[in-house]
Amino acid sequence: IQTLLNPPTAEELVLTWEVWTVLGMSFCIDGYVLQRCLGELMQTKPKGVSLYQHITDIKDPFMLAVVLEDSAACTGVLIALAGIGASYVTGNPVWDSAASIGIGFLLGGVAVSLIRMNQRFLLGQSVDPVFLDSDLESELPVILAWYAEDVTRLVEKEVQEVEAEIRAKYPEAAFIELEPDSKDTDMRALSNIGTKSFRASERDAMTRALAHLARTLDNR
């Protein structure tokens, strides 16, 4: 604004190579960071969702800030290059001043966008409508099956470790058979496991786990 009110003369309007070097390096650095961030976002973007929608739905405030700030930085450098270049070619400093004002509005817009997007992190977020509309009842057997496989693998690992210990102590053992046996075979780990309240709590826990699993699969 000061330059618009008191524009310099053509003799005072001197551009050195340092100006172009600083702008070029700034664009390269910010552009590299922006490219890496956008690459990560593209990898986690669900199919059928636009990149803009994915950015607005992102749950990581740090990633959101980096994307918006580096986008503004790269755009600001381009605006500065255009303003400085136009002033250098025409000899009119108004272009440089207009570019500076435009960069100021750009930064203000990014700040407002960050404030509005991060408001949701202050008071928490509601459940994603995608999960509310999904059929969790039909998917519960799937996650239960996966959980059972994890338990089986864990037991298998324990059996292998026990067999290794036996063979280390008794190398002559040609065949080892392990059979689980306990006086508590007919007992349950939790006394209230058969009650309605426990089953309801278990169902809620599995529903939350299924929702988290669905989100993870959608982001792949």
C-alpha cells in the first residue's frame, strides 16, 4: 500500500539475481514438501472420493496445516514472481504492490480456512455417516472370524515355543504331542460372560472395532 501511495521511480526499481534465487528456492522447497504430502494423501484417499473432499475430511490437523500452508506458499511465490516480473518488464511498481496485497489476502484466506476446519477438533467429532449407514450386523461374523484366526496363531506360536524348549532339554524326543488340559476347562474367564449386559458390552466393543477396521480398509 505504501508503494501504491508513493511509487518509486524507474531508476529506483532495481531487481537483482538474489530476488529470483530466493523465490526459486522457496518454490522448490515448499513444492517438494507439498508434493510429498499430496502423495501420502493420494495413497490414503478412498476410491470414489475427490482429493478436495478427502482433505476436508482429514482427521490429522498437522497434515491439514502442512497441505494448506505449503499450497499457499507455492501460490504466493507464483504471485510474487508474476508481480515482480510485470513490474520489471513494464517499469511500473504497481504490479509488485498488487501482488503483495494479493499474497496478504491469500494468507488471510488460508488462516480462516484452518480455523474453520480445526474447529471440529476442539469439541470432538460425531460418528462418520458412512459408518452409521453401514450394515454392521452382517459384518460382525467377519471380524469375529479374523479375531479367531489371531487367537489360533497365538496358540500355535506358544505350542512351537514349548516344543522347542522340550527338544532343547530332550534332544532324543522324536515326536511331541501337546494336549491342553485343565481343571478349569468348563469355567469361563469372566463370571458374567453369559449375562445380557456383558453380551451388550461385547457387541458394542466389536461394533467399534469393526468401524475402525472399515475405516482402515477404506484408506488403503
